[in-house]
Amino acid sequence: MRNYVSVWLPTWPTDRWCKSHPDKANGPVALAAAGQGGVRITGVNTLAGGEGLVPGITVAEARALVPHVLIGDADPEADAEGLLRLADWCRRWSPRVALDGPDGLILDITGCGHLWGGDGALLTDLSSRLDRASVGYRLGTAPTPAAAWAWSRYRPGRSRPMLGPEQTQEELNRLPVEALRIPMAQAANLGRVGLRIIGDLVRLPRAPLAARFGQELVDRLDRLTGAVPDPVTPLVTPPSWSTRLALAEPISRREDFELATGRLLAELCERLGEAGQGVRALTLTLYRVDGATQPLAIGTSKPSRDPRHLLRLFRERLDQIEPGFGVEVMTLEATETNRLAAEQVEAGGNGADLTRTELIDRLRTRAGNRAALRFASLSAHVPERTFSLRPVEEDAGEENWQTDGERPVLLLSPPEPINTDGIPVGVPEAFYWRGRRYHVGLHEGPERIRSEWWRRDPDAVRDYYRIQEIGGKRFWVFRRRGTDLDGWFMHGLFA
């Protein structure tokens, strides 16, 4: 049996506004925006609603009814962004949290209650934290999302928020037809023929009901009972592998974070080992006492389930933690896993490869994903185009390096011009490079290298020479041919 919690936030826009303006929110507050016929009220807080203000009236009417009301500017975009942050905050109770319109959330708490001592204890903790956050709410718990939505918004004031399976249909039958989440016009049509509560509809035959009021009404009834699926799409797809640690007291020291992370890693890696899986990406999420969350993410170049290695990577991130008044819950999620068979790293040289992998992971954790790259060969004629830098874990394939002639150990990119004192033809007897004069003792060449035929390259033809100056240094130089860029260039140095 599944279990869902509907969190209705009837005063969410004004609650968010009041938290953003704590020095102004001491009395009735209403939010307004331009609408048909002038500036109209779009939301009111509990105090303003208690004095008779409702959304839809003009600002002038609101001030006439409640002269001391504080009028703020409505900001639907900020409300939506705030609701997303609240949904992320609610993931401490369930990994499956979804938005439910502009004023609500749906939590799938199936299988989560035992972590809190039962579903009742989970709801109690949720209620107390929303109270401390000064957020107006109503909760409803039921076996289906539609029933939870109806119970949170239309249940009698003294009823418990939890709706058990044995009492679901009986209690829902007493609710008004608006609890089916149907348009107001359709609810009014039902009322005109005496169908005012859900029980009135349940007792009628389905075929005539669908013929007169539409199949959508019948589907809404079936969603209420679970006869028709009512899927909930969470904002974040729950990971296949996760662990959670609820702390007895909030922590704020780095040493405590490292110890708690080690415990989470040990538990997660043990489960990964049993399933023959290794982790490629991990996210450690810290839930603070003040309601803020902070994620810390790491990645590995190869699948791993070594808790010591993974903890070393997280140590690079622990200094980024901002604990505030303390962290009370920590979760660890493996967001990407791959198959990793058991292996004996002490034999066959695997230990050295593992050390190389760990070094790559630590470099990337410290300096970013481009901190560990490898050279890969490319099919090209021009020397500076024969290689590229690629992620080290990519398959290298066949290393088909250009070996038609001797190549320098250091290649300059781009080639640097040299001064040959205007020698028009042949190899110069001396040249200037980087402010120094070099006298040519020996030379070998030319080796002609052309650019690919499909490239429109002004640097298309080069004649390369291997030159040794009288002091023993060896250079790789070339002269451009047949272009306006004719001249001599230094391209590499031999050992």
C-alpha cells in the first residue's frame, strides 16, 4: 500500500514575501498586481484574510475595508522559485517530491515512515518544521495522490491529517465535489441537480454519469480510489543507491563531517559490493537546522567502491561546507553507477593502475574535469594538427602517430618567426631567434609537408629542415612556399 502526503500552502505568496521583508510583516499583508480594471489583490496572509480581504478585489477596495493593510508587489516568478527550493528542502523526508500546482507539494512517503518511527512521527516532524519556518499549510495523507490532495484542502477542521486505508472511502464520500479537482463550472452544474458531495456521485451508475457530465468526472472518481493510475513525477529522480544519517545533535565541525561521511560511504560501498556495482558520481547533501541544504558532488574516472579513496575525494570538498547553526541530516546518493566485478588489486599490476586512477580522481576534484587529459593522435599532415587533448578515460584506440621522419621532442605552437638576414634561397648560414644569433653548422632537408587538399589554408606548403648550430643545439625549422607569408619559422627543438 502506497502512502502520499499533500502539502497545501494556501498563503504561500504572502508567506514568502513576509520572510523576505521581516521588518514589514507584522500585520495584515496583501499582494497586488495589475489586472483587469486596475490593480487587484492576488494573495492575502492569514491576518488579512481574517479581516475580510480576498483575492480579486481592487487595492482601493482592500484599503477601504482594512485601512492599515500592507500592500506588496506580487512576484509569481519568485514564488515559483521559492516553491522549488521548498520542494528540495522536503527531500529530507522522501526522495520523491513533486510540485502540485502553484500552492502545493506531493510527497511519496512509501517506505520512509520507519526512518522516523512511523508515518505519524514523520508528519509531526514535517509540521513542526513548517511551523518554525512560518509557512501556512495544511496536510493530508492518503493512499493515492488525488485522495491526499482532496483531504488536505477539504477535510473538516478537526479531522486528523492521516487518512487510513480502512476509512478512506467513507471519509472522502463526505467531501464536496470540488475535492475531485474539477472545474468550478462543472461543480456548479453538479450542485444544480443535487450532487453536492462525492458520495452522491459514487452511488450513481458510471455510464449515465459519464454520458451527462463527461468521462473526465468518472476518471477523477477513479483516481481518488486508485482504480486509475495517478502518477507523480518527482522533481529529482531518486537514485538507485542512497544512504541517510540522522544526527542526534546538529554538527558543525569539519572532523564530525568527515566521520559522518565515512560512515555513509562504508554503508553505501558495502551495498554496492553486494550488487557488483561501482560508483562514478556521488552527491553528499547536508540538511541544516535553519532549513537550508548544501550538496557536495564528486566524480571518479573509473567505477569505484573503495570508501577510503572516495573519502579522500570528499575531503577536498569539506572546507566548502557552511554549517550555519548546524547540520542535522546527511544523505549520500550514488547518482551514476557502473558494473564493477570483484578483482584482486595486489596481483597482476592492478595496484599500480588503481593508484593512477586515484591520482586522476584527486586532480579532477581539486582542479576540475580538465585537470587530467591525454594526448590522442589525429589523421593530419600539418604537425600541430596531428594530436588533440581528450579525457583520460576515453578509449585511446590506435595510436597512429606521424613517423615519416624524425620529429622534435618539443613542438612550438604556433611556430615562431626567425630572422635570416634576408637570405632569398637555400639554408641561411645564421639566423636570429628570441634575441640570439645562431650559426648553422649542419643541416638536413628539405622535407615538404602540405596541408590537406580540402583545407583552404594560406599556410599550405612548408619545407622543413633539421638544423644543428655550431654549439650542438638542434632545431626543426621550415620555410613557407608560394604564399604572401613566405619566410622562415622555428617549429621545434630536438633533444
